[in-house]
Amino acid sequence: MPISFTGGLFSLLYIIMKFNYCHWPKVLDKDEIKKVVNICETNVSPIGDKRYAPKDGEEPVIKTAKVTCTRWKYLNEILNNIYENWLIANQNYFGFNLYSVHNECLVNYNIYDSSDSSEYDFHIDAAMEENIDIKLTAIINLSEEYYEGGDFILFHGGKFREISEISSPGDSLIFKSWIPHKVTPVTKGIRKTLSLWFTGPKFI
């Protein structure tokens, strides 16, 4: 059963089956989405996302989306309320020991374009560093136009399921990072998302 959460900017919080993920609808309006997109496109870090570079002998994960990175310091003001609610969700439902997201943390800006059927095959989110683990992955849908395809699939409840709660512009999702997930090919339009990772001490 979904659990209602009231208070602050977000009047509804969905908690689904053993707290694998939480969802907030419409955390950004159209103007706020446009502002976040502009920030991501004008403050590109030269350091890209290298977390999925294959190790020796590994097959690379198919990821055809265009990805750039920006620093959290450019986004923390406009996304602060959302960030606080991600932390509340962890405190109440996940209970992980998390490090703070500091100003220099990289955030991914992902563009899935139907012109090349952009997709991201099944993967988990894992840290390259030896002394930390990625524990939670947060996503915001920043799409500025209608798109088809680009479904977010998560292994949940014993099978792979489409998580439709992240399919509309402004929706936000946070989930356990080690759960396999993917984005299906976009067949029409352009899907845009922002991805941020919460790290903490090693589980083992």
C-alpha cells in the first residue's frame, strides 16, 4: 500500500514494497525544469562520468545517451528542498549511513534522443573508489518535450517492472543503487534526466 506523506513542498510520498524506491510527483514545474536544464548545459565539467568504464575482460554496458556532468554547487539552491526530502526518505525508510553531497560532487545530465534510439542497458550504480559504496540513486525527469519509450525498468518485487512514476516532467525517484535497472530506447522525442548518487562507508 502506498504511504501518504504530508508537509513542506511535497504533499505526497509513495513508498512501495519494502522501500526499494520512493517517488515524488512534480517536484519541479516547467520554469524550474528549464532553469535546471540551462544550469546543466552552461556549467559542464570537463570530468565526465567514468564509473561504467569496463574493467579488463568485462563487456561494456550499452549506454547511448549523451551524458555531461555539472557540479552540485550550481544546483544546490534550486534543488535544496528536493535534496532535503531525499534525506528524509533515507532517514525514515532506508536508514543508510550517507556522506553529505558537497559542492564539488558531480551530477549527471542525461539526454536520450529518439534520433539514435538512445538507451541504457541493465546495470547497477557502483563506486570506483575503494573506500565508499553508492547506496542511493536519485533521478529527476527534466524532459522539456513529449517523448515515447525511455521507460525506466527496475528489478522489484521479484521481477523487472516499469516504474512509471518517473515518466513525467518534474517527477523524482530515489532507489537502492545496487538494484539492476535500465532505460529502454527512446522512440520519439527527447528524454532528459538528472542523476545524483548518495555515497557512504563500505557495506563490508
